[in-house]
Amino acid sequence: MTADAPSPPGIAVLLVDDHAVVREGYRRLLERDGNLRVIGECASAAEACREAERLDPDVVVMDISLPDASGIEATRRLLVARPSQRVLIFSMHDDAIFVSRALETGARGYITKASAPEVLVSAIHAVANGERYVSADLARLLEHDEAVAAPAVSRMLTTREMDVLRLLVRGATVRAIGETLGISEKTVANHQSAIREAFGAKNSVQLAQAAKALGLLATTEEGP
């Protein structure tokens, strides 16, 4: 393609997820829509930043759980380099604290992987058109009184600390958290200490109570 050749029609999408099989499924889904075209795939935050600069996508569909940095941190980096870049967070995390932090960082939308396929397609179209899009289940969550405190907490904790907190309130051990997140037990313990300090909690019971007060247990308690 020459420099003067027109770009192909449709919304150009860059997929960011660390699972190749998942990305392939998204690609096939999106390409059923004649107005969407997937121009690239990435498995890490660093790769996402490089490929966004190289490919100039209209929308970056970003997972939060990436191996080198969170999708929220990747979004922050992207927007520093490309302030007009439109990012849609597409994640398994459905807590208000993650939604608030992502939107504060500059993401234009946030939907969960539990959403119906057509929701992802609609969200990409909306974000590409400059609209803000939050899936209906998350919009209802954000309307709850306990979600009002989430932005303040999201500034208190790093994304990694929020990952650790989410597992802690589910009752996971330090060792299990380390294995899940791919970090050492010492690092998990350090995060745990920082989280307790941020909440003013002296033990696990107080930490769980604080997390529940902020609505962080609402979704986990409904699971099996």
C-alpha cells in the first residue's frame, strides 16, 4: 500500500489479550460485522503500546489481566503517547473499583467478558463514535451507594494491589495468590501490608469488612 492509498473502510480494531485462543474468538466475532476489521493482536501491555503507534487503530480492545502490566496501566501509557486513542476495556473483572479506575485513567468504555457477543460489537461502535459505553450490568453496579467510594479507593491502591485484594477477600492464601498472579509470596505479603495500611485494617477480618463496605464482595459472594 502506498502512502497516498486510502485506508480500508470500517473501524480498525487492535485486540489486546494474553490468550491467543481468546483473541482468535474475538477476531471471528468482530469480523462478522462488515464495519469492523481487526488490524492487529497483542499479548502484553508493552506490545499494545508499540502496535497502537504502528497501526493507528480506531479502537483498542484491552483486557486488564496482562503478563507485564495491567490493561489499566497500558491504557495510561497509550494515552500519554496518543491522547486521542479510544480504548475499550473488556475484562473478567466486574467490580466497581476496576470500572472506576479504568474510566478515570481515560478508557472510553468498559464491558465484562460475561456480556453477550453483540454487546462487544455495540461497545466498539459506540467508542469509535466518541461515546462512552459501560455495559448495563456495570452501569447498575456503579449506581449503588457503595460504588461512590470506589474512585477514592482506586487512587489509594495500585492495580496489582487491587488484584491481590480481590483474591484476599475470596479467602485465597498468600501462596495461592502468588501462583495465580505469577509473583513471589514475599511480593504478595508486601502488597497485603500496603493494602491493610491503606484501609487502616489490622487483620484479615477488618480488611474483609472494609472491602465489603466498599462493595468489593458483592460479586464474589454470589459465585459458587
